[in-house]
Amino acid sequence: MQGNTPVTYVKGVGPKRSEVLAKAGISTFLDLLYHFPRRYLDRSTITPIAKLKPGTESTIVGKVLSMNTVRTRKRPYFQILIGDDSGQMRCVWFNGAKYIQHVFKVGEMVAMSGKVEYYGGLQFVHPDYDILESGDYATLNTARIIPLYPSTADLKKVGLDSRGFRRLFHKYFEKLIWQIDEILPRNILDSLKFYEINRALRQIHFPDSLDELDGAIRRFKFEELFFLQLLLAVKRRSIKEIKKNLRYESTGAHLKTIYKKLPFELTEAQKKVIHEIWDDMKSETVMNRLLQGDVGSGKTVVALLCASIAIGNGYQAAVMAPTEILAEQHYRNLRKLGGPAGITVRLLIGGQKKSEREQILAEIECGTAELIVGTHALIQETVTFQNLALVVIDEQHRFGVLQRSQLIEKGFNPDVLVMTATPIPRTMSMTLYGDMDVSVLDELPAHKGKIITRIVNVDQLDNVYDYIRKQIKSGDQAYIVYPLIEESAKMDLQAAIQGFDYLRERVFPDFSLALVHGGMNSAEKDDVMHRFSDGTVDILVSTTVIEVGVDNPNATIMVIENAERFGLTQVHQLRGRIGRGEKNGVCVLVERKRTETSHKRLGIINGTTDGFEISEQDLKLRGPGEFYGTRQHGFPKMKIADLLVDKELLKLARREAFMLIKNDSHLRRPDYSNVREHLIQNYAEYMNFVDVL
């Protein structure tokens, strides 16, 4: 049976099951075989309750005999009594008791894992648990490693719970597994000693031992990472093959003029990055480069200097920003810095007067507008460039893939520079942006103010407010930021509004305060931000909408409420809104619900202003899932590999994938036919189909 056989025709499945499986993303026989267990129970590691020893990490399997909430003078806790053939023990939960008491039912079989403690008897405190189906428990007596499969309510209705999947695989698939063709290159299997696909499938579903299981898991993790990197290598190769119909004679006079007139010295990192971009620009093939720079590292200046090269050679450049506020900010800065060279800078955003807009569109079409800054308004059909050569996209993850491509299509194979102020750890960068060349601004300009960070509790807020009053009287401005988390957006927004009313009426009645939040429309937000920028608002109370796009050199104070609820990178991004001028900034993190973990996380922010170091620590603490959202679309979801845990395998997979494309750019060799076929069948939605043909 072929791996691409529709699941409907697989024995033991049938039409009804195939319909439900399709909803779960399983449409072929190979998809079904790649529905890997979420966890395994090893009979040899399960300890009878009578043989448990305090202080040891152990796993038990037993029946829930009783459960109840115990109320004490300190706090209530929830406990269940578990029993097996040898004895009984308690499992106790102090936190989340309301949730846990609805998880278990008396009489059902469960597996519990944790550290054994003794407090009037054997007990687990906050153990890991699995609720077992009858089939799970019955098969434990076979002394095998038992796979526990992920399922859904709909799958369970058609008999595909964990036991149902096991029965399906065992009854129908154990022999069919050996008919599946290998999809990894033979030379990689041999040199890196990976299991062949048939052995790996056999051992991941029916493991003979933990060593065999580890070998199977290692193979499939590598395979997943390899095809992801192969996808990126193909994308990168296809871009490198695009020839551009423009040539640069030199860096031009504009670059020298602007450079000499800069009111500050460029950092060594900025100089290095400009050289990297210039090398790309004078190449025959198009540039596709990511510029990573911490908050305040000077990305805008780099973008202007590179745009001046294009303009100095008779071409146009465009800067696309995700919000009107950020577009206007870029426009002001670029006009100011580009003024000495006489560069014509134009702003194109929604809401402009018809006559003004028509004038700008005419200038863009005839080429007198040399540097055009805008939002998604730049990609409208009415916008026609005369000779667009450089596209700069700021904060790429805030645009959809279609929006980005529509701007690029306005030129004839223009160079593309993507800028982001979100520091991305190297492990994530080689995946999220693995199809791009990467430049990094890892040095902050000396003329920027320093940021001092302090962690306070609620009892210290009066002192913080006194400090804010003092600084505002001396001419500074402040931010007070409230969290707005998606899961509790309504409650958070209400808290921010209540907080604003309290601050305005009770704490700062003598100052001008304004509120901005994500529930406001663009015009309302812009009005508030403009009033804050021109100084008529002393204190801006906000949700996290100010994370990107505000540049007010006069704002020197930021108070972040409930700082423990934010991600480290998000706090760092927010903190970057102050100290934008020569004055130092003070960031106060208000920790309202202190836990050991939250205090440790905030301590990292308190200890460094290096965004890349913070992002590495954030990745370790929160896992890679937080970073997936930073690049919309074009990125397959990981099923078995973990970009943090498996970073060595990721490096190995990247090396092999890029080497493969280097040696056979279109995968034409006969021994790579299965690789090519698998890539096309499973990753076509993430790439241009012709890239591999």
C-alpha cells in the first residue's frame, strides 16, 4: 500500500471514520501512520504502591477509590485515594483544586507520576496524571511498552480512542508498514545511522524496548526538521535564481551626503550591516535579507542609507509599516535625515485628502517621489511605481504573506529588506527565517539614553507615583501599561479602563492623562498618540498596543502593571519605548502576584537590556510556541520535533538539507525522487510549486 493512499481505502477505517480523521488532519495512509503516540506507559517502570519509597520519582497505576476536598484553617486542598492490588496512597492538589476535582471519577483507572512523599502516609503532591481507558490497563499485563494516542471527542465516537488506534495499528498495519517507501536519502541514513522508515514506524507504534523507541523518535524528529529545512533551502534557492533588471554603478552621492550630516556616529554593527546589504544590492540576484535589531539599535538609519543608494542610482525605494503611527514616525525621521541629500520623501496612508493622495500617486508614478513610506495603502491597485528597486518591510510578522508579496510585485524583482525589533534566538531564527540571509544589529548607539529597571510590589506604588509627579513637573512624560491577554481580553480591558479612571481621579488629578487600547479604532488611537507625542498628554495609560510604533524621546518613565503576566520579550519591547532620546529611562515592573517562577523571569529583565539574551532565556522558560506567531503562514506546524530540545538535530538537519539542494538544486537525481515527491505532496502549500519541478 502506498503512503498517499486515501485513508478511506485503508482496511479498518471506512467512510465514517475517514470523515472524522480528515477533520483531525489525517487524510492518507501515511498521515495515519504519522499519528504518533503522545506518551508511553512502560510496564517495567510501574511500581506497586506497597513498594514505593519516599523521595523517589515513581509511577503507579491504580483505581480511584475516593475523592474529596479537605478544608483547613490555612487553605483547602483536594485529594483522591488511589489503590492497586498491593495498597493505597493519596494524591493531593493545593493549587487548581476546583479544576482537578472535575477531572477524575471514582472507579476509573489512572496513572500517576511524581515524587513520593510521606505525610501520615504515602502521597504524591501535584503529580502528573493520565486517565486510562480500560484497554490501556488491560494491556499493561503484557509487559510491553504501551502507546497512548492523542484523540478527540469525535474520534472517540467512532471507536478511535487510544485503545482503538492501538487495535487498528496492531490488526491491520503491522504488516503494511513494511510496504512504505523510504523518504530520506540513503546516504543520510547510512552516514548518520538513522533507522529506515519501516523499522522506525514499527518501533514508534510497537516498541520492543526503550532504546528502540528512542531510535525511532530520533529518526522522525530528524525527518520532520530535515523536510522543514529542505523547504527553506528550496525557497532560498528559488529566490537566489531570480535575476533583477537593475544595476548599481556605485553607492552614489546621496549616501555620502547623509552619512556626513548624521548628528551621531554609526555603530560598528551598523557599518557592518550596511556593507552586507550593499553586497546584496550590487549582486545580479535579488536580495532577501532579514535585519534583526534590538529596540533602539538604529535600524531606521540603516534602511535610509540603503534606500539612498537605490535613489542615488535613479531608482525608488518604499518602506512599508504595519500601522499609521509607525509609518508617520518613519516618515518624519526619514525626511529629517534624508533632507541634506535632497531626497523627496512621501507618505501614503489611509485617510489622506483626495487631492493630496492623487498628487502623491502621480509623483510615485512619474518617479519624482523617491522614497515612499506607507502602510497597506502602498499595495492598493491605484499605486504604480516608476522603478521600485528596494522594498523595506518593517515588523514583517504583522503583515500577511499576500500583503508582503503584493508590495514586492509593485517593482520588477526589487531587493527586499525585512526589519524586526523582535530579537529571535538563533535556533528559532534558522527556522522562522531560514530562507533568508540574516544581518544583526547587536550594538546600541552611544548617544541613546540608558534604561534602569526596577521590580516593585503594590506597597511601593505610592513612591513610584511620587517619582512620576516629580519627573512630569520637570517636563518628562510617562507610560502606565496594563496587560491585555487574549484569553481574558474583556476582563483585562475593563481593568485597564478602571485603572485609568482611578489614576486620573485619585492619583494624578493635576496632570493630563489619556487612555489608548486595542478596542479603539485607528483614528481614535492616532489622536491619542499624537496628543502624547506633542506633549499635551502627560501620562499615557495603555494596553500593549504601544509595544511597537511609538517614538517619544520625552517619555522617560514606564510602569508595567501585573508585569508577571507578560512574556520577557514583550516586556523588553515595551521597555524600549522609553530612553529614546538622550535622557535615561526608568522602567518599573509592578509584580502583583509573585511566584518563584515569575520573580525569576522578571529578574532576567532586571539583569540585562540585551534583547537577544532575553529572548534566549524566554525561549528556555516558555518554549518555542511563543515564537511561532512571529511569522504568519508559510511555516509547517511541528508534530514531534521541539526546536528548543532538539536544536542539535535541527543544526544537523539544516546542514544536510542545504547540502542536498547545493548538490542537486531541483532534486532531479533518481535516488532523490522519493524526497522530491514527499516534499511536493506534503509541503506544496508552503511554497511555489514550480520551485521543485
